[in-house]
Amino acid sequence: MNLDEVPQDHSATYGGHRKLVYAVDASGHYLGTQSDGWEPEAFATQLAVAELQAQEAEALAAWQAGQLSPLKCLMYRYRLDEAALAQISGLWQWRIRRHFRPAIYKKLSTAILARYAQAFGLSTEQLITYQKDMA
């Protein structure tokens, strides 16, 4: 993409910020420049966020019905999937899926809850209140 073709669509998904992109100048060299949005990218971002919100709502309903632990709901709320949560928490994905079960989640140690809390940017006490809400 040429330097003068960098999209400036004033995307709401950027929240007023600008993004660094690279483009080719007149002499053929790559330069970093700022973009404040691109309509197709904004559309794709909005679709992804809507899908995560739908997954969160589904997980919330299952949690309230006692079929899931709050962990899956929080995972979607903080824009994570199992692979990302596993990487951040340092736990295997199969263990995380196991912790989605309410009976298993209720028995988690404070150390494991602290790993999840750190992954979500919460305090351990905040995460424990989710656990107590299940009782």
C-alpha cells in the first residue's frame, strides 16, 4: 500500500486512537504511518465482539442454571478463548475445561483461583465472590 492510500475511515472501534501501519513512500521505502481506521476492519471487529458477547450470554445462562462455573463466562467477558486462557494462566486446556464444571470449580484451591484472577485482571477476592455466588 502506498503512503497516500493508508485508510483514514475514522473507525469507532479504535476509540479515538490511531494505529501504526506500514506503507511504501514515493521512493519505495517502507515507513510507519498512522491510520485512524479502516471500514472493513471495523466491521470484522464488530462481528467478533458480537460473537464473544453471544458466547458470554450463553455461558452466563448456563452458569445461572448451575450447568457451568463462572469461569467460562468470565473467559468470554475478558475476550479470551481456552487457548489464550491456558497460555495466560499456565494451565493445560483440558484442566480449564474441567474447571468449567461447577463441582470441580467449587473445590479449586486459592492458588489456582489466583492464577485465573491474574489472567482476568481481577483480585483473587473478586474471583472468590463469583465462586461464593454459586453456593
